[in-house]
Amino acid sequence: MTVSVHNPDQYMAALRTIVAQGRKRIGLLVGAGASAGMAKPDGTYPLIPAVAGLTDQVLTTLAPTYQKQIDGLKAELAQHDIETILSRIRSLSQVIGSSKVHDLDGPGFATFGEAICSEIGKIVDVRLPETESAYADLVNWITGTTRDYPVEIFTTNYDLLFEEAFESVRAPYFDGFTGGREPFFDPVSVSRSDLPARWTRLWKLHGSLGWRASSKGEVIRTGQSSASHLVFPEHLKYDQTQKAPYAALLDRLRTFLLTPDTLLISIGFSFADAHIAARIDEALAANPSSSVFAFQYKILDEEGPACDLARRLPNFSVYARDQAKVNGTRGAWKAPAELPSKDWGPIRSTYMDDKGNFTLGAIEPFARFFAASRSVQAFPTQPDLAALAAEAPPPTAATASEAK
């Protein structure tokens, strides 16, 4: 019987070199698990709950007023997360008029939807800890290297934590909006790549706490964290994702992956969002020179949507806590008994714990790994790793699997 294993030292040595050099096109895909994995200023978790926690908090708050409607919607929907429920509420608000569903008419569902947005806004309206945070570490990595290409951040989170992290160190970023009084979305600027490489591109795929609808129904950026009308993509509805700014931002994700020799690294993202997974699937199938590294928090058996993509796409790799699936090869993590170099122990401890678990599926060790990539220890002088570091393309399963 042949059993494949993956050597984490080889993969992480190559990745540290790639993220330290600034020569490759790198994108980050950041999901709700990122802010859920960050500590509050008092050291407790989470800074912002993930989708399940967000759903519980919002529905519990609104239950005294909308319990009958919540029960009715849950009975008819296969998924009960807050975005699915909100999508259904907005659909009903637009089509039923004066008729009633679950004892509520169209205007009533519109009010219900606004109440959900208001509660979400209250929960995600938090600030980063002043001392240190994972987002501050990522910004430190982004701004600490002269780059040939800008880093592009694609995030499904509504919060303003990345904006806060960039602004705290006066690092320039572009989010697709321009203007002073009521900044408007400019899809032409999003589709082009002529901004300086030192400008990070921040794409909010699911909207932002700072966005609202103008009197003309267009999405504008308010510059405030208490926007009264949050704009959500209603991502289960195809027609909604074809509207600005969401269509342009999703097209940007696809265009990024269609660009030769790009690397998209995901953290805190489950790949359960069908509209995003479809763009990634299409682009990677069309462009084998691009790669996705999916760093997942759970064990591999519990990362179904990511594993589905990895099964179809050899350039989609999943790095889970207990195993990895790289270039279609699934195997458990197995670090060699001997360190690659005498100084490698502290480096290995940044991605493996003392029980042999791979830890970069959590945002805090993930960000520390990136921030520390400029350390001289990222470039060991031993011949084997020096040769590996010279290999700019992502590691392959063939280099890390062995049979026994």
C-alpha cells in the first residue's frame, strides 16, 4: 500500500521565499474566518464572529419582533446563514407587494431586511487592537518589500479592519471608489492595472460597512463605519451579482487569476460561496500557470468545498491542519526528524505546533509567518534549500511526497 506524505519544511521554505521577494503577482483571499480568528483587545476571541456566530447574534436580537418570519424562512430554506436569509427577505420584499408571506407583506420584509443590515453593522463595527493584530502584520509584510506588482486583497468581510490597518501606517490602497463628497465606484479603474505597485488593491467582494445606496440607487462609499444602509451582494441571486460594484469586483478576481504566473493565497475562506468558487474554477482551468494555496483551519475531511476544487484542479492546493492536497496528491503532514538547518527550529514552529499540526489555517500564525518572511532565516544557505528557494513556481506534490 502506498501512502503519500507531505514535508511541510519544503513547502514553507519555498513559500517564504516567494512572499519575501516581491517579484510574483500575489493576491490574498480573506474570508470571515480571518476576523473570527483574531483576538479582542482584552485577549478573548473572536474579534468578529464568523458567519454562524453572526447569524445567531442577529437572529437572536431580532427574534422578539420577527420570530414567526424567522421560523418560516428557516423552514423553507436549505441554508440558514444570515446572507441566505437576507437574500430571501429582499426577494420577497420586491415581489409580493401587499400579499403576505409568513404574515408579512413586501414593505414589511423590506423593513425586516434593513433591521438585519443594521444589526450586522453594529456587530462588525469594531476596531483593531492598538498594540498588535494579524492585519497589522499583513500590512507590515505588504509595505516592507519593494514590489514588481501590487498585492491584491479580495475579501468577503464587511468590516473596515484592513482599511484601519493600512491607514494606521499611512500605506496607500485603492478600493475602486473615487471622489470626495460621495465617492463613486469606478469599474474602469478596477479593470486596469496602471496604479503604482506600492498601492495595495482592496476589493470588498461582499460589500462594506462603509457603503450605502445613494438616492439614485447607486452604491457609494460613505467614509463612515455607521452607514445606515449596508449593501450586500445577495450572492445567491445571479442577477444581483451582475450589478455594480459586485460584477466588476468578481471580474477582477477572475482577471487576476487569468494573468500568467499569479498566486492567490486564501485564509479564513471556506469556498462555499458558489459565485466566488465558480470564478476561481473557471480561471484556474483556463490558466494552468496560476495557483491557489488554500490555508484551511479545519482538518482536510471537513473542508469539502476546497477539496472539491483541489480534486478538479491540479493548480489548487489545500493546506489543512492534519493533511494537505497538493497537485492532486493527498497526504498527511510529516516533518523530517532532522531540521533542514540548525536555525530552522524557530521557523518550523511558525507553521507546525508541537503535536505536528499545521497551523497556518488560522489568521494570527498565518500573518506572523508572512511578516517574518523577510527574516534572514528565510534564506538558509544549505544547498538543498538554496536550490528550492530558487524555484519561483509553487511547490509540487512530487517534491514532497514519498512512498513507504
